[in-house]
Amino acid sequence: MELKNVIAREAAKIDQLMREDISELESKGFDPLLIEILEYALFVGGKRVRPLLTILSARFCGCSDEGVYRLAAAFEYLHAASLIHDDVIDGAAERRGAAPVHEKFGLTAAILTGDFLLSFAMERVSRFGGAASLAIFCNATSGMVDGEYRQLRNARNLDQSEDDYFSVIMGKTALLIGAACEIGAVYGGGDDELRGRLQTYGVNLGCAFQIIDDLLDYQGDPNRTGKSVGNDLGEGKMTLPLIYALQRADATDRAQLLSIVSDERQRAEKVAEVSALIDKYHGFDDAREKAEATGKRAMEALSGIGDETAPVEKAALLELCAYVLNRDK
Amino acid sequence: MELKNVIAREAAKIDQLMREDISELESKGFDPLLIEILEYALFVGGKRVRPLLTILSARFCGCSDEGVYRLAAAFEYLHAASLIHDDVIDGAAERRGAAPVHEKFGLTAAILTGDFLLSFAMERVSRFGGAASLAIFCNATSGMVDGEYRQLRNARNLDQSEDDYFSVIMGKTALLIGAACEIGAVYGGGDDELRGRLQTYGVNLGCAFQIIDDLLDYQGDPNRTGKSVGNDLGEGKMTLPLIYALQRADATDRAQLLSIVSDERQRAEKVAEVSALIDKYHGFDDAREKAEATGKRAMEALSGIGDETAPVEKAALLELCAYVLNRDK
């Protein structure tokens, strides 16, 4: 089956299950406004990639139990919580073409709904995945916050290294994707080696995903991505292409880049100029190369396993890597 | 030993343990700004009553294990998380005489630190208390969010009943205090009856605490409470004294109360007038009576148990009730 179809089929099952969860909250008497906001925040779109990874990883380890969907959905709850709080932090005016929760329902509702989803996610990981899974999950959520702090700190550091960048994206994105895979493996009864391999796969997939995301922020077609170009620069976020350019630029170009990057107004107005300078120093090409090498590491983590025992899941996991690297939105 | 001394001794042990937790985070390489904010948010004062209840409940059930402190501290982490997010929501300018986290470190840091503490608390409840404790804990955190939503909704409802009020304070305050006791009982190996009794004790103690808190908001001495008078009214929060007055006032007084309560400027300016009207209809007296009856229910939940097996803990738990009812700050 084509990956696109696998994603669509599993996403439909996850959506169905999340609707059941919300109905259950409703029947327990939770506040109607909370229910309304949960529906708004959870069904605004999205491919459900994180829960899909949990499901594929569990099956990769030989588990055919349908209960894994309940565990997997927790990743979608956590993801929604972090998007809601991130949008507050970034003062975002749009999320997938719609108003973010804080714009539509207010700051109070956004903070509270994020808190609710975070604790709801944890309760479900503990209930359906046990203590070992919750420990992995919490490690990832702590990492997410730590990654955001690093990003805050790095925003004031104009001399960042590739390592600084990777420590941010590990926390922000990759640890959680690694956790989605590892928790699936734990649920599926995979041994330590399988757990480790799937976690490595997920972490590298997550890094590749984030590098491509950061590339699309400069190079994407707004009609495809649904986002305007240069958001990261505007917010003062230093991503890999710019880090490479700053490392390599001659004195004149470096001075010009630094003058733009350290001034909020220039950052918003001079996206094209920054892009041209990044391009001049091969920042985009080399970031793409890095993403491809990272994606390759993800695929290599699975080499020699699963070909006979889980050929469908293995193909899907490998194809996901290719999809992440080639996406234009 | 006097309750004051028990509180001081246990609070010192909990503080010590929290400092060790933070050192551990530091040595794991968490971002220095996160560490700084955690220290700021966790050691701004506070009597550590929630963890104390966990410890006393565990000992009440016969547990002398020192490990209970690690579990108990989770309640302080959760409490700090909720204060940080609440201060953002309320736009608070002060917390225990100091700047709240969002004022001192910014909105981003406040949201992130709250998220971190929430997931840190859950990880520790799961690790030191197991899945049963985490389920109780998450039930309380969901209830907290639900209570806030009810409060939002009720703020627009000028015809509230005592039940509406209790459903808000159950979520906001009492369920969590009940959970602190119940999780202590679970840790201490208490049977279902003991668990239930300690949970009932905690829930009623929490309700009594909140009613007194709401009374102090009108009647407290700012030099003792550290808070100005009439905050709740200013924020449009309908608490028990006002609910009683609205239920009982004659047509003229009711119209006057409603006119003030539904207008933001009048709410801020006419605290004294509202207080006089509440007093006229015995709103304060009856709210205090309700608090006392609720506190009595807390004490009755423990009647006939623990007198021989845990006399010190029982005395402390009973004294806590008296303390909550008689406090002036």
C-alpha cells in the first residue's frame, strides 16, 4: 500500500478514537467550552505522523493489538498542547489557515487547554503504556521545554555552531519523535536493541524533518506551505542555513548579515537579501545535504531488521524518511 | 509537637529535597535560565501544605519510609506550575510580595516553566507512586482546568447557586488536596477504606480552605494577607458570600448588587458597598459557618481511626483543619 494511503487510513482511525475520547470527557461532565476548544484544536488538520510512528513501531516489533491506538493518540494530544502554547508564545495569528486557540478563545483558554492536553496525554501514556513509557514521554516533554529555552538563549548568540542548532532541534522536535517510536517499541514488546534502533530512527527522522522545515521557511512556496517566507528570521531564530552562512561569510558579508539579524525591523524587511547571502555561501545546499545525511542515518538504524518479520511497516518507515526529505509543504 | 513546628520541620525537608532535584537537573545540563526560574518560582515562600498532607497521610497509614518525600514534592511542583500559569491568566502583578514569573522573566518563560513543572510533577508521581497514583493525580489536574473553565463560565452567570460555587472550588482547590492525601495513603499501603477516608478529609479541608480564602479576600487585613481587598470582585469572581447575598437581597439591593457586579469599573470602586450589602444579608457569617461545617466533615472523616496507630499524625491532621479555619492570612 502506498504511504499516502497508509497515512490516510491510520489518521482516520486515530481521529475516530480521539472523537471517542472527547465524547467520554463530555459524558463525564467536563465544561462545554473546554470540549469545544478541544474539538477545535484537535481537528484543525494534520497528518497524525507522531501517533502513526508509534503504531508502525509497535507493529514492527510484532504487536497486532488494536490497543496501541489509544497509546498513540497521546502523542497527538501532546502535540496539540505544544502547538497551542507555542502559538501564544510566538503571538501567532494563524495556524493551518485558521485562528489559533488564543486568537479565537482568548489567552486564558489557550493556557488552560494546553495544560489540560498535556496532563491528559500523560495520563494516557501511563495507563496504556505503563511507567517505562511515561518516563520516556516525560523525558521528551522536558526536552521540549529545554529546547525552547536554548532557542531563546541562542537567539541572542550570533556565533552559533551546528551543535548549538542540533541541541535546539533535538529538544524541540527530535526527542519527541524518537519517543513516539520507542514507546511503540516498548508497547510492541521489542527488546532493548529494537527499542534503541527505533528510537535512533525517530530521532534522526525528527532532525531531518526540522532541517527541512527550516529550509522551507526560507525557500518554500507560501501557496504550498501555507506559511509566509522568512518567519524564523523575523522572530530572530537562527536556523542551519543562516548559521552556515555566518560561519563562512567574508568580513563585509558577515557584517551585513549581523547588522540585519540583530535588528528586528531589518529582519522583517530584508529576507530576500539574507536569502541571497545564505545562497552565496551554500547555506541552503549544505543544510539540505545535512538533512539527507540525517535521513540516511534514520534509515540505516533499521538496516538488517524487519525485512521478513514486518515488511509492510519497514517499507512505510523508510518511505516516511523519503517523504520528509522531499516534502515541499 | 506543635503543628507550627511540624510544618516548619517538614517544609525544610521538602525544600532540601527540591534543591537536590534542581541540582540534578542542572547537572543533567538543563538550560541555566530554566534552572534560575525554577529556583525563583519554587522558593518564593509557601508552607508546603500539599506535600505535608501526602507525608502525614502516608504515615497515618503506617509508612515510615523516607521515600515519600520524593513523591510529596510533586505536589509542590504542580502547585508552582498552576500558580505561574494562573498569574499569567490573571495578569497578576505580585505573588507573595515579589514579581510573578511572567513579570520577571516574560510570558514565554512563564508558559514554558509551567509546562516543565507540570510534566516534571507527573513524571515523579509515576516514578515514586506508580500508575494508581498518577491516575489520581491526573484526575486532579484535569479537575483544576475544568474548575477554571467553570469559573470563567460562572463569571457571566449572576444567578449562581451554592452548588455552582462548590463545583468550581472542588476543581480549583479541593480535588488536588484530596489527591495529596489519597496518594499518600496509597503510598503508605492504606486499604480502600483508609484511602477513601483520607481523600474525604482532604477534599473537605480543601473546600474549607477555599471558602476562608474567599472570605479573606473581602475581610482580610492586607497587612496580614499581603493581598489587597476585593480582588475577586474586581476580577468578576462570584464567591460564596456574594452568592448568598444575591440570593437573599430584596429587589432594590439585588438590583444595586447586580449593577455593580456586571460593570468592571464599579466592581473595582465599590468593594466597600458590596461588602456592606453582603454583611446586611449575613453572607459573611453564613459562608464562615459553611466553612466550619465543611472543616468538621473533614475531621469526622478521620473519626475512630488512627488514635492508637498514628496519634501524632492524627493530631496534626486535625489541627490543620483548625488552622485552616482560623487563619487570618
